[in-house]
Amino acid sequence: MILDPEQRRRLFGDPSARLGFALVTLVALAALVGPWLVGDPNTSHFGLPRRPSGAPPGPSLAHPLGLDPLYRDVLARLLHGGRISLSIATGATALASVLGVGLGLLAGYYHGTRRRLVDDAVMRLVDVALAFPYLILITAIGVALDRADALTIALILGLTSWTGIARVVRAKALAVKRQDYVAASRALGATSGRIVLSHLLPAVAPVVLVIGSQAIGQMILAEAVLSYLTVGIDPPSASWGRMLHEAEGYLGIDPLLVAAPGLAILLAVIGFARLGEGLNRALDARDRPRPRYGAFADLAVVSAVVVVVILGRPQPFAAPQAAPAPTDTPRIGGRLHLATTTPLSVLDPALAYHGDARTIGDLVYATLLTWNHDGELVPDLAARLERAEDGKRFTVTLRDGLVFHDGSPLRAADVKRSLERTLHPQSPCPGAQLYQGIVGAAAFAADPTAGLAGVVVEDERRVTFRLAEPDASFPALLGLGFAAPVCASAGAIADPKAAAPPCGAGPFRIERFVRGEQLSLRRQASPGPEGPFVDAIDFTFDMPARTQRYRFERGELDFLLDLTGIDAQRYAADARWAPYLAWSRQPITHSIFLNTSIPPFSDVHLRRAVAFGVDPAVLSEVRPDVVEATRLMPPSLPGPRDRAPMRRHDPAAALEEMARAGFAFDPATGRGGYPEPIDYLTVPDSFEQAAAEIFQQQLAAIGLRLRLRLLSFSAYLGTISTPGAARMGWRGWAADYPDPATFFEPLLTSEGLEPGTQNVSFFRSPAMDGLLAQAHHTLDPEARFALYERAEAMLAAEAPLVPVYGSRALEVHQPWVRGYAPHPVLGARLRAVWLDAEGRP
């Protein structure tokens, strides 16, 4: 026995040690027995209503601690997480103790002998390990092992935590080695091994016991830190640190989600720390005074945490300020205030296109064509658009009296000059490839001095675009900012480092622009029936979404366009804000890609099993800005509105497809199915990861076990576009322009299947290639959309991509903001907005 009766008496006579022993016993019993008493920690319980605060369902008889953000039982995850955390901590401490004791004894024994190089080598190794940055070291080991299960984390922690034990053991071994009984043993002929095992090891054992008991608590904390930083154990496995990370956004509205794992970590660390201190005092023969208030201080800290959780209340949302009296007469004047999380530094329409840049570009840079609120392509700068019968020539006639912001007239030659500026080989335009169908585009890219041959200036008001092949989608390209006319002062090249942004011909001109910080626009055009009505618009860049919300509630912002998922939940559930909310559907489809070029998804039946097995309809319960998708084309794209679903959730059909693939699965017994886990690639700490954890549950029910592989976004992009590197995973795609071709052609055509391809399913189908080529050249809208319907049906049958969900954005405006409605194509369009002065504070 390491402890003699007197030492045990001192140990259990110490109130602080008794508290530590009780807490350690409680944690150990919860970790060992608790998981047998609760359900599966990774099962989501959808169907329960969210609370008005936006938090997940709260405590109930079925779920005593409520549900987490993915609707999983918090108590089940807490108990299973305790088993994982304690297992990792115990294993890591055991490994660190073995290494530390072994190397410490070796160094201490050979210190001062002819083999002192052993001591020097061990201590230099200790110095290097202590000097190396801890997080970098453990991250590097994790990357090298390419795994993050419990065994791996235990190995990482154990291999990086032995140094302190080695130093203490070496010091103790040096002291013992000088004792007379050790010298006598050596004189009697005892071997080195016998001296170490019989004298040195028993002497250091009590010290190791004290250090080890405290180290377990520190290992629990270290594992929690790793998991909180998302470099710990892989999801969906529960661990206390990961639970903290997943719940941190809910701290203000549901403290229990954060407090439950936080309190568990606190109790475990306090328990092992106090037990270690008690062991140290019990093993010390000197009569040291005990801390008088240690146990009471610990209980006070724990009680304070519990009280905060019990008394904690969600932070209330401010109510809308008083609404003005209804009026339909737009008021001219006023200043509109908005903010965005994006640190915009480039406003050039040839360079900046997506997101907030597109909203600003719609105000500053008028285009030849635009889209109305029905999603139809209509003239903007153009008076009319004429198409030749062969579909290879489009002639734009400009409106009379067009003027740039600098006062110069806008003529047909400016249209050609601006497009040549966009396509110039020295302009890093992200959309240049969209215009390669123009005659002479390739030659212009090689030698821009001769001009773009396919753009012909007919006269001051008419310009003709000549195409190499018929292209029904080309008019949509004339509505993009890439083709927006800009002033001659913008220069012949679009330079992202230019000191001043170019000027355009939109309803607002740039008054002041501080890169990455703020932008002020001043009304340029005279108000018409559809605006613009406000005198000025101010944008503040790089403002966190939560800060925007606080400033919006104080009336400092007129619009709230960037919302966290939690705040979106709360606004959507608050009836007071219902008149001032608008959902804007995004032209984005998120899919599951299945690599058709390698097993197992070279088998169409397994691909169909995935398509039938997932049920993305439940994702809207997790986030209100997510909507189920059953087709590749999002509803916001122009085209027929009565589009039938092309994908359905059908577990019975999924099981049939599994059987046809030769992997029959019995859900009742869990027997059968695909024999090995399949890696699913996604990006960590994102909603895509959360969706993957839900799909993981759903596909396990049909016999497909997924193992999440989390990669940084750049590594993810490189991996999925490399042949044979990924079998399945998340694939999001946003429309470059509102036309079906922008979805089907990059994602499903077999041309250019090489590293860097966008067809990450590596899907080859001559039938699909021919169908999409025919649709690209078909000019009749009805016939063209009929071809894309056939392409959707072929996609559903072959299932290289499984569309699962789309996105929508919640936009909130103040009661005094009038005339706003989300645009189906352009998002936040502010041209027709006006301010009711009577309602504004």
C-alpha cells in the first residue's frame, strides 16, 4: 500500500480532501454508470418547439437539462462526454506518468556517473519540449496522425505532458540515490535494475501519486480546451469542451447550455486538485496547518455558478419604436444608415460582385439591363434589346440623355470601352470567363491593343454584341456589374489597388469612401415614380453582427441585414417585429456530392440510397434561414414557379437501394449495411458541419456510417476537386448570374474533369452533356426550361449531387423605413426606399 494507516487517517480527516474525494467519486460514477441510464447522445429530437427566446427546447421530464442547438439531449451528452473526458484524462495521465517516471528515474540514476550523457540527453529533451509552444505541438501531432478520436487525444496529451513529472522524479531520485541504504545495496552487488525497482521507484511513488491525481484534473481541462478550440475529439462525439463551444452563442439566452458542461469541468478539476492537495499533506510527515476555508471556498464558487444559471434570464429584445401613421406618398430626402460585417475595400464593378458589393453596385453603377421584382429581365440604361434570329447577335439601344456621375455623356462607345476594361488581361476580373462567348474574346485576352472585335459600336446609341454560338443566357450577363459602363476616368484597367473608386451612371454617386471602413453615397438622379427618394446612404463596414443589432435597437441603423442565427430565431419569433421583417431567398443550393468515379458511390444504387435517406426538412428547426431544397435550381431563379420536387425523403426506398447495391440493412437489429465508415468532407465550425452531423444520424438508419472529416475551407476546396481524394461531402454553389446554366454547366458537365474542376462528383454522362449543350443554345424560353427539367430528372435518377437545402436571409428594418421589399435576384435593393420623418426619432 502506498498510504499507511496514519496517512489515510490524515487524508480523510482533511475536509478539503474529503470534498475532493467526494467530487472525484461523483464524476467517476457519472462517467461510468450515467451513460447506461440515458439515451444516445447523438440523436436529435426534432419536433419539439423552440422557446420564444430563440433557444432550443428547454428542460422537461423527457430531457431534464433540455436540448442542445442540434436538438440532442444535454444530459445524455454531458454523461457520455464525462466518460470520454475522464477516459482521455486518465489514459493521458497514465502515459505521461510512465514516460515521466521512466525517463526521470533514468536521468536521476545516471546523474554524476560515467553515463551522465543519459541524464544530459533526457534533460535537454525536457527543455526543448517545455520551450516548444504547447498548442502548436499538439496540433502538429494531431495533423500528423490525421485522427482525433479519444485514443489519439490521449496519446497527444500524454506525449506532451510528461516533462514536469520527469523533472520532479529526477530530483527525488537524486535525493534518494545519496542515501546510505542505496549505497549499501550497491556495495552488496545489487544491479542497477534492482536498485531502481527496490529503492528509487518506491521512494518516488507517493510523489507520482500526488502529481498524477492533480494531473488528471489538468488533463480534463486540457482536453476541454482542445475541444473548445475545435482541435479536440471529432464531432459528433460528446466532450465537455465541445459542448461549451457549441453552446457559447446561447450564453445570453440559455445559460444552462453553457453552465452544464462548464460546471462539470469545474467540479472535476476542483475534485482532483483538492484530492491531490490532500494526498500531499497526508504523505508529508511534517505537521502542516490545513487550509481553513478551502472546502467552503470551493462550495461557494460552485453555488455561485448554480445561482447564476437559475436566476439567469434571456436578454430581452428591444421593441420597435413607434410606427408612423400610414401614408402612401413617398417623402424625398433623409439619410439612410446601414452596416455590414464585410470589410469592403474594392467597389469597382469589374472586381467586386457578390454580397454587399452587389447591393452597393446596384446603387452606383447602372447596367444595360436589370431585373424587376418579378425576376424578369428588363431595360435599365437600355431603351431596348434586339436579338437576331440566329441568336448570335444582340443589339442594345441606349436611352437618350444618359450621363455619368462626372458629367460626361454616356454613349455606346463607353459600353464597349467599359467591357474591354473588365476583360483586359491585366484586370483580375472574377467573371471574365462568363464573356468568353463573345467573338474575339480569346484574341483580346492575348493582345488587347486591337480591341474586342465582337463588340461593335453602331452609332452613339447602339452597340452590338456578336457571339460565336447562340447563347440564350447572354442577356443576363448584360445585367451584371461586370458589364456596367464606368467613366473614362476609371482607366483602361480595373486595378484593385486604385486610390479612388471608378464612377458610374447609377442613381447614387460616391461621396466618400474609406477602404474597409465606411462609404457615403449621394443621390445623383432626380426622383422618379420608383425613386431614388433618399438624399444619401451611409454604409459602415466591418461591423460585427451583434454590434449591428445593438445599434439598430438604439435607432442608429435603419436596416439590419447581418444577423446571427440566434438573433434571426429571436426576431422571427417576436410578433412585435413581424411587420418589419422580410425574408430574402438566396440563389444558393447546398448539396451532398458523391464521387461517382470511385467506390462506393460509383454504384448508382448507393447514391440513390443517400438521396432517399436524408431528410433536410428538419434543418429549418435548427436555423430559420435554412430551407429544404429538392432541386438543384433554387426557386429564386427566373423560370416556371410550379416546379415539382425532384428529391424526396423515403427511408423504405433507401433501404431497397441499399439491398440492390448488395448492402442490405436491417434497422431493427442494426445488422448489415456498408461495412466501413465513409469520410464526409465539410468545413469545421460552420452550419455545414451541423447539417453533416444530422445527415450522419439519418444515413446511419439505412446502414451508411459517416465519419466527419473537417478541413479548413482552402484545404477543403483543394481536396474535393482532386480526382479520387474525396468520396462524399458538402458542396455549396451560388449563382454567378440568375440562369439555370450557372448551376448545371459547372457542376455536371464532364468537360475539364481534372484537378481544380467544379464537377467534384466527377460525373461523366454524354446524355447530360448533350442535354445541357442543347439548353445553352435554345432560344425559346419554354423549350429551354423544358430541357433543364429533363436535366433535373436525370440528376435525380443518377444522384451524383443530392440537393438538400437552400438559404434565405432575414432582413429587419425600422418602422420609419418605407417602400422596401426584398428583390428576388438582387437581394437588398434600396433604390425605392424612403424615410417617414414623422416616425423617426
